[in-house]
Amino acid sequence: MRIVVAEDLYLLRDGMVRLIEACGHEVVATAATGPDTLAALLTWRPDVAVVDVRMPPTQSDEGLRAALAARRELPGLPVLILSQYVEQLYARELLADGAGGIGYFLKESVFDADQFIDALERVAAGGTAMDPAVITKLLSSGSSNRRLERLTEREHSVLSLMAEGLSNQAIAQRLFLSESAISKYTTSIFGKLGITDDDNNNRRVRAVLTYLNKP
């Protein structure tokens, strides 16, 4: 994969570059400010970008706004937000285009290299990789959605784990259920949400975006 890393802290930025390259991927550019992040994303059009939220010049939300601006120019550009903060308003805007290729992790929740690289690869493939803490924060501020209200408690649990990017097999292990049971739950979820596309991966992304981006 060709990757852009946008992080203003040198040690963290350099550490991510070394980790990504050690895993066989290429870092085509790095950025330490919001404007530089936008320029790098538009210039290199990477397979996926890792972007911090709070970057110079004001240390507020430059990184996330740069990611949004880049996705407006390059629809579907895969972005993994990696931050200490959950910026709910811009995070919802990032999810709102329905294109997938979105991840949002808190830095404190990344515990090993495999977890980080797996999230990058899922986002690059057009999927989602959401930190459970981010999911909780987004849902706590969402308005009601009648389609989501049709889901059972178990279906909500399955959909939440889908949002983290887990496969049916991994969800089954987490919930101590059979994989066939999870398959039945996901089919039911798609039906209740009115998602009929035959592409199962696309249906998962659309279900997750509906879940996280309540209208």
C-alpha cells in the first residue's frame, strides 16, 4: 500500500513510518500541519492515509478538516483518523458521504502492530475500522433512527462489532455464538435497514455507516 502519514509529533510520526515500512508498505509522504496534510493527500492520492485530528497551526481540528476536504476532492479516499480526541461533528461528516474507507482510532487504544496494520488494510479496502470508544461517543450524541429501532439488542451488538471491522467469524468468537448464527443476524440486520445490495462487503459498510451516522 502507498500511505500518507499526517502527525505533528516527530517521534510518533517517525515511529509509524518505520512500523509501516517494516510491514512491507510504502510511506509516500508525511505531513506535520493541516495545510501540508491536504496538499499531500491531493498530490499523492494514497491507498490510505493516517491522519491526526489536532495539528498546527492552531492545534484544533486541522487534520480532520484536511481529510474531509481531500475526500470532497477525491471521493472515497481511505482515511484512518488516529487521535487522542473524538471530534463528533467532523467525524459524522466524514461518515456522511456513505463511501466507506473510514477508520477512527484513539491512540491509547492501539496496542500492537498487527492491530494497527489490520485497521489500515481494512480501511484501504473500503471497509471500516472504528474504535469502540469512538462508536460509543458517536452513538451517545445521535438522534433516533426508526430503522435502527427495529433491531434487537443482539443485532445491535453484532452491528457494533461490524463497525469495529470484525468478520463474522471474529464476531462469533466475541459473542460466543456460531458463525452461522452471526450470518443469520447480519442478514436480518440488512433486511431491517433496507440494504439489498448483493455485494456482502458493501452491505456491511452501508449498515455500519447507517449505524454510526444516524440522520
